[in-house]
Amino acid sequence: MAAMAALSACGQWLVATRDKKLVAVHTELERDPFVFDCSAAQKKPKDPEADSKGDGGATEEAGNDQILAFAASPSGNLAALTDDTKRLVLFRCDSSWRCLSTRWVVRRCTSLVFSQAEDQLLVADKSGDVYAFSVTEPRREGELKLGHLSMLLAMTLTPDDRYVITADRDEKIRVSLLRSPYNIQSFCLGHREFVSFLLIPSAHPQWLLSGSGDGTVKLWDYESGRELQSWDVRKLREAPGSEAEQEKRSAVSCISSSPDGRHIAVQCEREPTVQLLGPEQSRDGVRLVPCGHLALPHPPLDMSFDPQGRLWVLVESGDAPLHLFTHRQGGWRRDAESAELSRVTEGLKPHWGALQASAGAESRYRHLFKVSFDNMASYRQKKQQRLEQQQGLRGKKRTAGGEGQKANGAARKKKKEKEVKGEKEVREGVKQATS
């Protein structure tokens, strides 16, 4: 997958990542932003064994220091990022930011998640493997935990750290025991395209929300693997687009839950809206129902709820890359005059060039969609070609047959004329002899 833009609340810090930079701005206090540039970070030391073998690590893919994944711990005291140079950088960010360690992963990573106890950092990579890295021992190498047969795209942990839930390119969601990942609790199956996002919503630890390249969001009872609800995000719009727009592929790129679990926001890639869901009591228990949407001037890159329940949205714009929404008086309102918004925006201004680099870019999921083709159309085309070839052969045979018949007729006529002429000469000879 391509480089990502991410937005996350780490306690009172708001963190934005894009391209090679991480920028953290404190929302409450006047502090200098923390900036981490991967292109200036620690380089991987050379492997003497590889040098002695003469390959010099030439088989390794060259990276551009672009950030591929970011995660914050549940308390907001820790954060981690990984880039396409296969760095795994761990930060402490409680009162100020500092780098705890830089380690190296085997393959480029697609997803990071901290355990609830914040003693482990799980890393999923493009080859389908999950490694566990120690947080308490920040120099320790990772330990292989589990593997899929397909690229992993999303991962999460249950609030009790009992299960690790992984999703891959082949539409599978697997629920495994964290302590013994070879024990699979269940599979959540039903998406028709790759699974791009997983979230266990706050206040509902028994639920799992999944987003997919098929444009749907599904709600699961993950322990049993049972699907509870499903929504096609394109059909939740109040003003549906044209038929061509509805058929356009639109992957769910982010699902976020407010700290109290009362609000769930859903974002689709390159769609200038955020769809909202909320819990509602019914006869069968609590269900999620659509409860509106937020219109944006530009497609969102990422979004995050902060500890106060406000929704921050990072958009593709150089003039105003951040939007802040607050829930009050029964609805969501855009808070354009917030002091926190102004503070964070001012902190991001010097780095907007990196943060808006994705404006107008192609879908980061474009290579993950299934390639579809019409078997019947191909079959009909080949059949028509065969029929045309057969008709051409028959025409040639008829033409050749007609010319042969003409030649045979001319030969028979000539032979008959010759026979008549011979008989005539014989009769004349007999006549002369008798006279």
C-alpha cells in the first residue's frame, strides 16, 4: 500500500503524519510542536555477514522514509510509527515527546497496535505475519506471533488483551487467542473485497466493526463470528449521486469511536463526507443506527476523537487542513473559532507542504481491488470468431467445388466432341471403300 496520512489524539497531543514527517501539537498548552523526520532518523547498521557474502544487502527493497503506519497507546502516553525503510520507532509522549528506541522489522508494515497493558506493540506486515515487540524492553527484537497467507491490512486487540483480530486482503477476519495465536476462536466472513479497517467501539467490548473495499461497514459478535448488522456507506448519503458514482469503488478508510461509545464516525476514501452511527435500544437489545453525516469541503485523509469527545478531521487542503466538530444541543457543529483548533493549525502550518502532499493522489487501495472481467463476453467473442472462420472455410470449399465441376464439364464436352468426330471419320471411310 502507498504512504498514508494519519491523525490521532495522544492524550492532550494531536498528532498528524504524512510522507516522512510526524508533527505533534499540544492542544492545551503553548508549546513548540514536536517534529520527527524519518529522512533524518537513525539508519540501519550494515550487516557484516551480508557484506562478507558479497551481496551487501542488495536484495533489500530501497525505501524512501515514508511513514506507512502509526498508532497511539490506549492511555496516550506512547506512540509508534513505521516507515518503508522498515524502521519501527517508539515514542513516549506523556508530558513531552522523546524517542525511546528505533528497531527494524523484517517486512514493510501495514498496521500497528498497542496492548491494553501497554507492554507490547503488535506489528502486522505485508507478507501476512504479526510480530510482537516489547515496550518495557525497547531494544529487544520482535517475536513472530501468527501468520496469514495474504497481506494483512488491519489489526486490533480486544480491551482485555485476550484476542488479537487480524484482517487481510482476501476478505478474511480472524480472531485468535493472543497468548496462543495458533488457537483460532472464529472467522468473521462476509465482505466481498479486502478488509481495510477494524475497530472495537468504546463501551461495547463485545462488538467488532469492520470496513472494506466493498464500501460496507459490518458489525460482528467477534467471539462467535456472527454478523449482526451491515451498511452500504454509499446508500447512507442523504443525496445519492448518479448511478456511475454509486458504482464507483469506494473503500472504507477509517472508523472511529468517541470515548463514551455514543458516536461512531465512518470515512470513505475520496468521499467529502463523514457518516455517523450511534447506538439505539431496540427489542433485540442495543443496535447501531445511522444518525446523520458531516459535509466537508474536501475529502478527509483521516480523523480522530479526542478525550473530550470532539472529532478532528484532517482534509486535503492547504488553507485549512484541520476541521473540528463538537457535539452539542443534540447535533454536531463545526467549531471554527476554537482556540485549540487555532493552536494546532498554527503548529502544523510550517509542515503543511508534507501534510497536503496527497491532494489529488490516486487511491492508496487501488492495487488491492479484485480484477473483474466478463467471461461470457470473452466466450461470445471467441465463438463468433470460430463461426466466421468456419463460414470462410465453407465458402472456399464451395468456390473450389464449383471451379472443379466446370473443369470436369469442359473435359467431358471435349471428349464427347472428339468421339463424335472419330465416329464421323469412320463412317466417311467406310462409305468411300464401298463406293
